[in-house]
Amino acid sequence: MSSFNRRLALTLLLTAPLAACNFQPVYGPEGSGNQIRNQIRVADPDTRLEFEVLSRLEDRIGTGSTYELSYTIETGQRDLAINEADNIDRINVVGSLAFTLREAGSGRVLDQGEVATFTAYATTESPVATASARRDAEDRLAVALADQLVTRLIAGAPGWS
């Protein structure tokens, strides 16, 4: 007696297109995730936000000396919600990170671009709580920018040769 296995059929159906396009896992033995791991030296931070970005980048890709990554971060804020008393209740923190990746020995530009995202926080009657919420939003922004940058670097790594 034979039974039809839906999961197996679905898995085969979904992986067939990936096999046809030469799919390769990013963190596989020859993947671009491993190509950049412990190869990039990130520029030293000047601000708390840059320090948070550097920390996240080093957590994700390590540190090395083959490539040099320089970057600039710009942030701003937008008021989102105003209550009936004309007080701002919610604020977006927007940020962008422009980067340039160079080969350490020659200084040749291998990749450059910009990533951008936003986070938000709620204001309260307490200035201390509002300041803490803003700092948390900035930390989340730094993590999101760093993660987007890592994705861009992994995607571009095969073309660096």
C-alpha cells in the first residue's frame, strides 16, 4: 500500500527551481558569508551610534585585515502621532548608512552604497523614560542598519575578485 507524502512532494517542488539556478547556501563551505567572515576591518567609531553599528558588525562578520570598511551614518526624526492635547506621542528615528569597502593593500573600491531604515519610540510624561526609549530606538536602528549592510556585503562578495 502506498501513501502520498505531501511534505516530501512540497519540498521537492520548492527546491527544484533552486537547484536549477545554481543555488548555494550563503554560509555553506564555499558561500559568500564565509568569504567575508573575519576579513573586514571596520573603521573606528566616533559616536555611540557608530559604536553600536561596529559592535553588531563584529558580532556578525568578525574582524580582519583583508578589506577596509568606511561608513557614515545620518539620522533624523519624524513626529508620527499627536494626541488631542497637541503632544507628540510617537516618533520615528530614521537613519541611513553610506559605506565604502576597499581592498586593504591597494585601496581599490570593491563595493559602495547605502542602506536605510527606521525605528520608532513612544514618548511619555517622564523625560527620563522618553530619553531611554529614544536610546533604545537608536540602538535598534544601529542593529538594523548593520544587518542590512551585512546582507549587502554578502550579496556583493562574489564580485570582489
